[in-house]
Amino acid sequence: MLFEYTRRRGARSPVTDAATFKVDRLKQASTSGNPHVDLSHLIDRSYNYHSPRELRWHLADRLGLTPKAVALREAGHA
């Protein structure tokens, strides 16, 4: 399953001192001409993600999928 997310700035991680991001919107990418489905309500949009990989793992867990069954792309990026 392909998902598209829009990020917004998060905070610096107190553990790693790395920049984090929050998800503003999460959509299931359209297939076969079907419109995007907004799934933003399925995740905690206040959570500070350290990487897209972490978001993918959280999304897979939330949907009961394996992480390799979930593909992500950032909105506005190919």
C-alpha cells in the first residue's frame, strides 16, 4: 500500500538531538484513478517522528501490515 504524507516541523529530539517532524496529513495514494483517501485520523499527529522509516513502521503496526507492505512518499516529491 502506498501512502503519501505531508510533514510539518517537529522539535529537536532530547535523546539524539536530531530534527524530528510531525505528520500534517496522511493519505492513501490514489490508484486506478480513485481519489486520495485521507487517513490522518489513524495516527497521532502530535508525535515527533525521527524518520520516514519510523512513520512507516508505526503505520504498518496501526494497520496490521508488515512494514515492507507499506510504501511512503512525501507529498510534492516523486
